[in-house]
Amino acid sequence: MISKAQIKDIKALHQPKFRQIYNKFIAEGDKVCIEFLKSQKFKVQQVYITKGHEAYFEAYTRDSIADITIVSPKEMEQLSALKTATGILLLIERSEDNTNVLLNNSLSAIYLDGVQDPGNVGTIIRIADWFGIDVIIRSRDSADYFNPKVVQATMGSMVNVHLCTSTLDQLLPFNRMMYGTFVDGLPVSRCNLENNAIVIMGNEGKGISYENEQYISGKISIQGSIDRIAESLNVSVAAGIICAAWKNVDV
């Protein structure tokens, strides 16, 4: 049984203000929630399952210490941040990693400089997981990791990647090569990026911020067709191409 007050509190987590106040966020969807339930990285506080879906998730919830509440389809629709509610929703404690994870000199990282679209941020986290990038670091004006759209776009990859927030200058003590994406940069296919480098992806419309250009060790780019019409690539698409080249993946 779920009360109207509980529904109101969970719906409030759709907004960044209340995610910070309550220090919680929500995750939805079979794949996403199963990854959170399987992992120990984030503390799952509450599991809400639509009546009739209990058996499907039983293998993943039987050892969970979280409270499990069965709700009606109508109640799940009220809780959900999605257009179409799924059979499960998790209430999870917010938690970020400290940038000191970079003291491990073998870790590679992507820095998001003002990447504001939640779908792009979530997709880049998923891309990092796929290509073996260890850390995602966001500027404070990038989309919140715990935005429901970010969480959904990661498809559960949040549990496999370190997530941090920092200014770029605060990363200087870690002595990493920093590469930024620019239209006039050296084609990434001709670059030999250090495995433990930090690659900076800029804002969807403005690119890398002027104040951060001073910290960049090298400019890299993705070469398009001579006859191309588009002026730029979507930032998450660009991240995927760069990561494939960076990690020497056959494509």
C-alpha cells in the first residue's frame, strides 16, 4: 500500500531541487532497475512493483534489503516520470564519487563541459561503460546525473562508471593530458591519446567554454565528408566516435 503523501514525495524527485533536499533519485524500467538491484554501488531504499509483475523481478529482489511495495498500474503512472510507466520503480540514495579516484593513474575520463541535454549525458555514460572509460566528470552546469532522463538513457551503466562533479582546473593536480574537441583540431584517427587521458566534450551549441581552453593539452576533431552539410555532430555521437578511436576498437 502506498499513501498519497508518498506519491507526492516521489513525484517531487522529478525536480532537481527535491533530489538535492531529499538526497534521493528514482530509476525506472526493467533493464535499468535490474542493474541497480544487482549492483552494490548505490543504496536502493525502496522498490515499487506494479501488481502482476512480482514474479518477473523476484530473482532480483529476494536478497534486497530495500522495502518492497506493490502498487496498482494507476499508482505507478502517478509515480513515473516516463510517458508510459513500466513495471518497476526504485527509490535510490544519491551518491557521487570523489575525483580522487583519479589518483589511480590507470583510469581514463571524459569531462562534460556544459553538456546540458539529459539524454546526451546519459548516453555518454552508457558509451563510457561500453568502451571502458572509467570516469565521467561533469561541470556544474551540465545535466544532473540523477535526472530521470539521464538515469533512463544510461540503461543501467551508472553502476559501472565513476561519476564525479568538478571544475576542470581542479583536475590539474592529477597531471593528466587533457584533450578537447574542436572543429580545427587534429583528426582523432591520427592522435595517439594516452590511455589515462581526460577528453573534454563541450556544450551542444557553444562547444568547450572559453575559460577551459587554457587547460587543454591538445585539440582533436572528427573529420566529416568534404561534401558534408551538417555543421556539427551530436555530442554523444561524437563521444562514441572518439572513444572508439581512443580505445583502438575495431569498428
